[in-house]
Amino acid sequence: MDKSLEQFMAVTELGSFVAAAERLLVSQPALTYSIKKLEENLGVRLFERSSRGVRLTAYGETLYKNSLIMRRLYSNALETIERQKSEFEHGISIGTGYSSWTLFLKDFVVAHFRDHPNAPINVSIGNAMRCMDQLWAGDISLFVGHQIQNLVREVDIDFIPLGLAKDGYFVRQDHPLLGQSRRLSDIYAYPTTMAFPPESRQKRLLVDSAVTVPQPDRFGHAFTSNSMRACMDFVRETDSVLIHSDLLADSFTEHGLIQVVIDSGEMQRSWLLGIYVLPERRADPHVRKFIELIRLGASKLDLQTPL
């Protein structure tokens, strides 16, 4: 990445020429001169200076926003090149939630392995925020998960919808909630369990997540874990209710968990399932092929069509 842009971003993020010079290990006069030359080349002022430090002008805001994208592109390019040194032509690096893995991605990955037995495969299973964090960092090429609302503006990611799913509620076989349809208030009278809750550091990708867009969290649930097996073990031994996608009803039945029937008049939470991919990687023939194969697998599910 261009040296002058790196210096510009350091001054912007630290709010001070002195602090930026210390971080960059350059003298303050040299840094000031470099920024002045950048402003001269662009023909605009980038900073408004005061005794309290510096802040961006409207031109500086535009340059900073685009510099963030350039830095990410450059970083992802370096990481991709490094990854290409150790990967074969058909290597896969995908993120997914437990539902997508169980329903169709597992079969896709196994089939891909049989077709390309020497290709490395990496599957990261976790909540959508964890996968977004990894995608943004360049650790995975794409991920399948629910649509995330209110992402910070710097997270410029393409979302390809696959269809709508809704929450399901699952309990042990002899649970008191079974035997008749229930209202949601009946269900929430019992302790709840959730797999793969988001971690605090992942919420930095959301705008005012704690206030404007409440996210599923470990607080408010009797038990949470990054292991679905641990959640199922807990629910089988307690009166707790596991909240997860209703698409996994058959799979959970095989593990001794039964879906609670919801009254027809109740409004169950629905969410949009789709594929997240970096815009600059979407045109990659390798990634594009995976997207089409994932779409094919998802088309076999009973997903509602979004309005």
C-alpha cells in the first residue's frame, strides 16, 4: 500500500501527528511534510488542525473511507497469495453455521473431497458474526449464514439470498411442553439454550449493536456453548429448550430432541439465509463455482421465498 496513504491513515486514526510519527517511527517534520505533499498532489486540504489535534475535512473523509477499502484489498491480496502457495487449485475455505453444515454443506464437502482428494479443505463452523469476522479478515473465501443487519459501513460484503427459515424450539422426549401446541410465552417460561452465541469482539462489526439491533447473546439463556453437541447434551438432561433453525427438526430427532409444536396464531421469528462473499472475490471462477454448488444444495431445502 502507498506509504503516504499509510501515514495519512495513521494520523487519522490516532488524531495526532505526534502519535502517528511515534507509531510509524518517523520524525514529526517528515510526517508533516509527507501529508502536505499528499494534500498538494490532491489539491485539497485533508485535515483541519487545532490545539486539540486534527480532524478530517470532507475530502479527508472520502479519502479515508476509500483508503480503508484499499488497505483491506491489499491485505487480502497478500493473504490470498500466501494461501495460494500452500493450497492446490481446488482447495476450499468456507464458513458455515451448524444448520447449513448439517443440511447440505457436509454432503457438498464430501463430494468435493471425492472429486479432488488432494485438495485441502477448511470448514469453520460458528455463528454468523464469527464467520463475518473471519471473512473480513480474509481467513475464509465465503460463508453461509443468516443475514446480519446494521453492519458498520466499512464492512462492504456481498450477500446472496438463499431463502427464509424460522426458529424452532427443541426439547427432550418426555418434556412437559410436548403433547399439544404451545404459545411462545409457554416456551419462554422454561430456561433456554443457544449454540454459537456471538462473542463481544465480533460485535465491533455492528453499529450500536447493543442498542439498535439486539443480538442473541449468552445473557438471558440458561446455557450457551460453541458446541452444538454440548447444547444437545444439556437439553437432553434438563427442562431447557434449545432454540435453533426449524430446518434441523429431523436431525435433532435422531439425537433425541423433539420439536415443540407452536400455535398457528403465534408469530415465529424468521431470518434470511444466504451466502456472504467479498465483492473482489465474487468474480473469481473458483469462488463462483462454489457459490453455484451451494445454491444447488440449498435449493433442495424447504426454504421460504423472501418477499
